[in-house]
Amino acid sequence: MLITNSVRNHFLSTVFLAAVLVSVPMPAHAASKEMIELQTQVQQLLDMVQRLQSTIDTKFGALQNITQQTADNVTQMTATVNALQTKINAQNEAGGGRLDTVSGQVQSLNDSVDELKSRIAKLDKSIQDMQAQLQNIQTQPAGSAPAGQTGAPVNAPPDGSGAPSGPPPAPAASQAPPLQETFQAGVRDYNAARYPVAAGEFQDVLRYYPLDDLAGSAEFYLGEIAYRQQDYAGAVKNYNAVLEGFSGSPKAPAAQLRKGLALMQMNKKDAGIHELRLLIQRHPQTPEAAQARTKLNGMGVRIVAR
């Protein structure tokens, strides 16, 4: 894009110079010679722009092809993850619910795949935006200023003086970290068992983006960290935050399942059974509900209370 802007500015400068030369009286022979030279320069610039357009179109096509291939690979990865989840559920039934930790790791893998899909979609949109900007530059009439650019400086007063009309805006008190990158860093550190680091990253998501959907997932992972560190009371608190503040979150079924298991670890068997039954009632078709049924059957407990 910088090369395109440079060529365009050169082109506009040449056109402007042509207009000046035409308006200045000069001998016919000199004017004719200058015009021929100017026309030659303009034609050269047009040829350069045409070659640049061809190069950019080729590179854009290759980039879009790579993006599509990546999207296809992600789709295949999603199918593989889903098959792995189904296999784990089947093994969980046979093993009496001893694969809860592996299931949690598969859930975090699902999050990573979903994030990869989101990034691919954003990349594709960026490519389309760049193409649209290039087309706007090429179709813009010669001599006109690009959108958003005028001769007057920003904040210039009406009297035309160069001084700004007011003080510059104050910088933000604190810079929020990027949401997606912070959350994904937390997932990576969680999977690598760097729990203190992951907890700090998930807490940043909650601090700076408390209303975003990812805040519910961050709260869930804080519960998972507490569960793995055998802080079951803290885990229940985090799971409750998901269920009460983010009831529509994709992590809500997992939060209810893990809450029930954490309560059982605290020797609160009846409360844990109640949570598992609620999970089956609220989300009957989810993999978490299947794990809850397996857990209750293994305990010899009825799935539906009398």
C-alpha cells in the first residue's frame, strides 16, 4: 500500500505540473515540447501503476488461496477434535468417569480451534478491505485529496492560523491488553500448567473486558486452575460466577459439571448430585451431560430424583 500511495502521489504531482505548464504562456514550440515530455512521463506512470496492479492482484490471489487452505485445515481439525471428544466420552463411560482432566484439555483445544477460525475470518476481511482501498485509490479523480485528508490541519481554528484550537487529548490512564491475545495466552499457559501466569492473564480479561463473552470462559478457566490446585471452594466460586453471570456462555455446561464434581470433592455429595441432575436437565444433549450421567450411574444414583 505504501508503494501504491507513492506512485499515486507522483502521478498527481505530474498531472498538477501539467496543468501549471498549460496555464503559463510560452512559445508554441516550447509548449509542444514540454507537453510531449509530460505525456511521456504520464504514460510511464500509468504503465508503472498497471504493473503494480498486476503484482498486487497476483499476491492477493496467493494470500487468499493460503487463507482458504488454512480454513479447510481448521475445519478438518474441528472434526478431529469432535471425534476425540466423542471417543473420550465413550472411554469415560467405560472407565467410570476417570478422564475428566483429559476432557477439560479437549475443551481448551476446542477454544483454540474456535479462536483460529476467528483469526482466519479477520484476515480474510483485512484482505478484502485492502483490495477495496486499492480500488478506491485507482478510481479516485486526479487532483482530488484522499478521503479524510484536507489542506487544513486537524484541530485548526476557523481563522486559518496553524495553531490548534485546544490542548491535545490526554492519553488513556491505563492501556488495556488486547482481548483475544490475552485470552489465548492464558489458554496456552493453562495447558502448559503455568497456572499463576495463566490466572493473571484470565484476570486481565475479567478486569478490562468484564462484559465480553470471553470473560465467562476466563472465569471458567480460573475455576479449572483452582480445581487442579485442589482449591475446591475457590473453584466452586468461579463456576458459580460463570453460571450466574454468563448463563449463556458455551462454558456453562462444563462449569455446572465441574461444580458438581468439586462439591463431591468437598464431601458435599448431595449438593454435587443436585448439580449434575440440573446439568442433565438444562443441557441434556451436551457431552457434559453425558459425563454427568456416567458419573451418577457409576455412583448407583438415579439420574432423575424421585
